[in-house]
Amino acid sequence: MTRTDLRALAVVLLAGLVLLERPMARGEQLQAGTAVVDITPPVGYRMSGYFCERLSTGTDNPLHAKAIVWTQGEVRAAMVFCDLIGLSLDVSASARKAAEAKTGIPAERILIAATHSHTGPLYAGALRKHLHDLAVARHGSDPCEKIDYPKRLIAGIVEAIVRADAAAAPVQIAAGRAEQKGLSFNRRFHMKTGPVRFNPGSLNPDIVRPAGPIDPEVGIVLVRGGGQARAVLVNFALHLDTVGGTKYAADYPFFVERTLRAKLGKDLVLLFGTGTCGDINHFDVTKRERLKTDFIGRTLGETVSAAAAALKETSEPALAVRRKIVPAPLQRYTPEQLAWARENVKKIGTRELPFLKQVEAYKILALELRGGETIPLEVQVFRLSSDVAVVALPGEIFVETGLAIKRASPFATTLIVELCHDAPGYLPTKKAFAEGSYETVNSRIASGGAERLVEAAVELLRALGPKG
């Protein structure tokens, strides 16, 4: 998507800041349908997640786009969760537009989220552009991109929505929260030797204390129909960076789903919405051993299945969607910095440049692709009942931001999903910007952008809440 396209999209989005729903009539039946579509790229495609070129060599488990379409009366909405590190704005915008044309569900009521798996495809962004341009210069074409993956991805997302819409049937939902400790750890630390550092290493004697909290809450929405559990929406704040290697994998949610199917039904569809985990990882620095992917998934799956019986049944669903566009300021760079970044991007993935300098070069080129002084960040809120809401945020969000929204929410159960629609890097808090380290170097948004998202999300939640 060009700068002109992005600006045009921003104008369209800003023209419709909030989508209001008509008040729900009591007694209207909630319906839902689900669908799962394979979006795994061919072997040999570049993989995402790290600052180097990494080509896929196989598939551990397939990558999916999983959709649920909600219908109540005249109100229809869709959610799609994709096993990807992130979504480019052009892909999500195109998919929403195409899905609207095929189903009639307004694009503004469609949520498309990435789970943030680090073992999926690298199909967009500054690093992909750099590696693609190098390949074309060397070979005349890019041998790693034998298919138009963004086009295939859009088609897969749309297919999932269309199929889920066709499968809609009466359902009941039950929702609530569980607590999951021992899997997630804040990865930023105050150090004896200087400023805050991310991932300073296990048993590092210079660690003083974590620089932030975790969120142990697991948000759960169980969807039942025809006498059986059909789907479960699970929300948990833990980075999906537990696999590594060069094989495609959906990371720990694959094992969450497998565990839940053994407990709740073999055809259950897990819709995993990644929580606000921009500063949360899966290893405890007080120990040498990192938690394994299957252990994380099984443990979280057991927690969800144990909580299922105690979830609160929703007797009066009240489907509604609202959204707001937040024009967040982008970081600035000088012509000299841009020239430096263009030269030093060649050193990404080598030892010729310190890691954070590699990150900085990448970030500046990513900012150049964005263009302009602000970026439209979309905040969505889906109300499922007077007790249950789902908040959709773009980018990698710090855990403190999610906790702030939950504290202010009027809903008993509030699920907050990051990396929806766009992937503008990290959105650190003002506190984190003052502390520095990797996430702030890799952020495109200027300090204060995260706090604007909190304000917008709370405004929408209160407007849709019991007293709204």
C-alpha cells in the first residue's frame, strides 16, 4: 500500500470514527457460526519474528485463519484470528472490504487479529522489502516469493468469514475469568548497572527487579450450540515466541486447542486472542530452563477447561460494535538518520552492528514506509452481553495498558486483544519510553500514543456498558 493509499484510508476511517448500533430488543436469539481456513504458505517462504533472513523448511502444525460470525436480529459482526506475527494494514483493509461485499457485514464490524506467532510468514514491512529487493537485484525475481501470499491471505480470511456466516446457528454463551500463574513473566528489568533492559538473561546477577507487572487473567467466552461446545474465545497475555526454528507453527495455542478438544469436544474451535503482552515473555530469569511450547499450551488449556463449568451463562445477549480512530503521532527522523538507516539495513542479521542499532535502522525504514506525521490507530469494542466485552487494539501493547483498560471497564469480563488490523510495532507506555530499551527503540509511535488508546477504549466501553 502506497502513502497515498494509506492517507486515503485514513480519511475514510476518520470520517466514520464511531459506528453506533440500534438498541437491542430483548429476547432476540444470538447466533454464531465458525470456520477454519488453512493459510500456511509454501515451504521456502521467508519467516517472520527475528532480525535476519530465515527460510521455512517445513510445517510443524498448520497456520489458520479462524473466524466466528455473530448475529442477533439485524446486527452482524465477525472476528477472525490468524496465526501470523502481525497484519499489514493493506491486507486487513482489503479483507474487510471484500468480506463486506460477500456477506453484507459492515467492514467496521469485522475484527481481524494476528496471534503474533514468530513461526509464520514474513510477507510485509521494511525487512521483507529489503530482503525482497536484494533477491530481485541478484536473481531478477524473488525465489522466496513464488506466490502472492498477501493475496492468498486475503482470500483465506474472506473465505473464513463467508463460511462462518453460512454456518450461523442459535447459540448460548457463557463467560468469565480464570487465573493462570507461572507461565508469563515481565521481560523488562531494572538493573544494578544502568537503565532498564529487556531479556537480560537467566540468573543475571545485575537484575534488581521487574520493571512492570504481568496479567495472569485468562478471559474466556464459551460458545455452545446443539448441546455441545462449539467454540471458545480465550484471551491471555503471553508472547507467542516459544517455538523457534524454521518450521511453520501456530505456537502454544495449537496445544491449548488440542487440550480443550480432549476435554470439551473433538470439534471445538479455539479462537485465541493474544492479550497485551508487548513486555511479557515465557521464561523466568531466576531459572535456567525456559518453558516449552507444549507445556505452556497444555497448562493453559487445563486452566480453561477447569474454569468452563463455572462460567456465567448469559441469558440476555446484546450484540453491538463501536469503534474509534485515534490519530497517534509517529516518531520523527532526519534525512541524515534515513541515510544512515538505508546504509546500515545491510548489516541486519550480522555482527557488524549492535543489535539495538539494527533495530533502530529497521524502525526508521518502517517509518519511511508509513509516511506522514500521524497514523490512524483503530480501537474496536464488541459487546456480547451486558457482562462481556471484547476490545481490539492495534500493535504490540504493554501489559500496563491492558490492565488500565480492564480496571476502568464497566463489564464483568473484558477481553483485550492486541495486534488487530495493523502492526505499527510496539506501543510502550510513557513510563517505558522514559526507561528505554528494545521495545521503545522498535516503536514507531511517539510517547503518549498508548495512553490515547486507553482513553478511546474506555470511552467506547462506557458507551456500550450497562449504563451507557
